Amino acid sequence: MRRDLTILIVEDLENDAVLLQMALKRAGIKDHVKVVDDGEEAIAYLHAKGKYRDRAKFPFPDVLFTDLKMPRMSGFEVLEWLRSHRECSIIPIIVMSASRLEEDVRKAYELGANAYLAKPGRLEELQNIIKVAFEFWALCEKPAPLVQS
Amino acid sequence: MRRDLTILIAEDSENDALLLQMALKRAGIKERVYVVADGVEAIAYLRGEGKYKDRSKFPFPNVLFTDLKMPRMSGFEVLQWLRSNPECFIIPIIVLSASQLDDDIRKAYQLSANAYLVKPGKFEDLQKILKLAFEFWDKCEKPTPPVPHC
């Protein structure tokens, strides 16, 4: 991925969002990082609704990290929404969840997640995972966005 | 990915298949590698048909690398088949193609490829990509295949 990407993090727990941002920074990933705290905010962001209308301030993301269990609207619902709004397609969509439940993992992939990472307990491991994830996705081809909602 | 994985490569070019196998080996990936030459063979393998009936000799794969442009049946058709046969799901499915066309990339993801890599020109780069792919997918959660599957 180019070094001017926009990363959208969908994470309801403030501590986890902070850790993820720290891990990104320590992994040398200096891209724009935007954080929203649940699925509804994520969809508002993707749809450029309300405060997210200004695409200069809130550019359409190139990468999405999403938690699953969130208030108001879950990560699964975000995935479902993205699936029915192809014009807002993002590659990659990486689920980042504390859940290792088989049914959650399966459902995420079925709903179109490209990958699923379990949140590690230690910052160092998180940093390592993030670094590998970015290096890999930097090499992958991704389609040009259709219409950036 | 666990160290007892099975990798299926769908690749019609004999040279490319050989390079891929060599690159996997040099990247330290010691899993079992099976190569089929087109989409028809890939599906026969996945369905355990014909010579692929013996699962002790041809185990169901955990990883699929597929080219796109292949005779008889393309990589897109393999993806479509996998999508309509969810009992045969594989994660990850990685397209490895010479094509950089946006249409091909988009279509592959829409047909549920997990990732899309362009075949690099240099062997060293191919090795690097494969090593990174395995490193990343090793860290990912993947659901266990449904029993029975394919």
C-alpha cells in the first residue's frame, strides 16, 4: 500500500483504539488513521454523512480494521452494509477482534472480510501483526475505488 | 498457517508452476504442494474426482493459489465454483496472476478471492511475496472446514 493511505479503525474500546494507533506508529506506518467507535459511525464515515461530509478532512479509507462486538451496530453489520453497497467497497477489510469463536470467524469471512486477526494481548505482538499485515497488503493488488461515496 | 498444510496451485504454465514451487521451498515453506494445470483439474482435485479420489494421496488443500487465464476453465470459474460450493471453502484463496487489469482484480475480489498478487518478474521477489503471504496468513484466524467437506 502506498504511504499515503487512509486507514479507518472501527473500535468501540478507547484503550484498544489507542493501542492500535500506537502499534501502527511503532510499526512505522505513518498513514492517515481515522477512528470511529461503532458500526453506525463507520457507515456514516463511509457514506460521508453528517460531520464526515468533508472528504478533505475525512478521506475515504483504503483499509478498514473493524472490531466485531460494538454497541449500536456491530462489525458484522458493517460488513453486511459494505456488501450491499459495492460503490463503497474497500480492500482489504480486516476484522480485528478479541473473539476466536469459530462461528464469528466463519461469519466474518462469509460476509466478505478479507482476513481475520485475533487481538493479541501484548502491544509488541500487535505491532508485529500490524507490520506483517501492512507489508503483505502493500504487495497485493487492490481495485481502484468505484465511487468514493 | 500450521506446518502440516496442503497447498494447491492451479497454474497452466509449467515454468511458472516450477518457479512457484521453488520459491515456496526457498522461502522455507515446507508444506505439501500439489499442482494442477487448469480450472477443470482444480475442481476435480477439490471434489476428489478421478485420480484425486484418494485423499491420503491428494489431501484437501488449506491454501489455494490460482492463476486466472487458464485453458478449459479459468481462475474466475474456479472462484465461482468455490463460492457456490461453500462446503468446499478454502481460506486463503490467493490469485497469482500476470494481469494487472483493474477489471480482473475487481472481479477476483468480488468472487471471493482473499487476496490478489501479481506474478513478479524476479524470482527473489516471488520468494519474498510468498514468504510474506504465509507469514500473514499464519497469523490470521481461519475457520475449520466443515465436516464432511468436498
